[in-house]
Amino acid sequence: YSSHSASIMTEDEEDWEDYVKGGYHPVKIGDEFSEGRYVVVRKLGWGHFSTVWLAKD
């Protein structure tokens, strides 16, 4: 996930190193899931075990 290089991490954000196999799934605004049914709008929040995204149906 390469767009992190332009971002300055704060303790309010997850570590980019966690976006690996077995970690967080990399998601970007505009990504589509379930054959385009769901479109990612924005990140709502994150914790140490998950990230919550808002998607429109």
C-alpha cells in the first residue's frame, strides 16, 4: 500500500506496517466490493483488531 509515504502517522491512526497478509486488508475510498454493490465512502474508525468503513449500497 504505497500512498502512506505522503502521510504523517499520528497515534490516532493505525500503523501502515499492519496492512500485510494476516493484518488489515488495504481499502481505499472508492473501492468496490461484492461485484460493485458496495462502494467505500470513508473510514469511520479503527481499533487494534479491526477497521470500520462506511460504504454505500
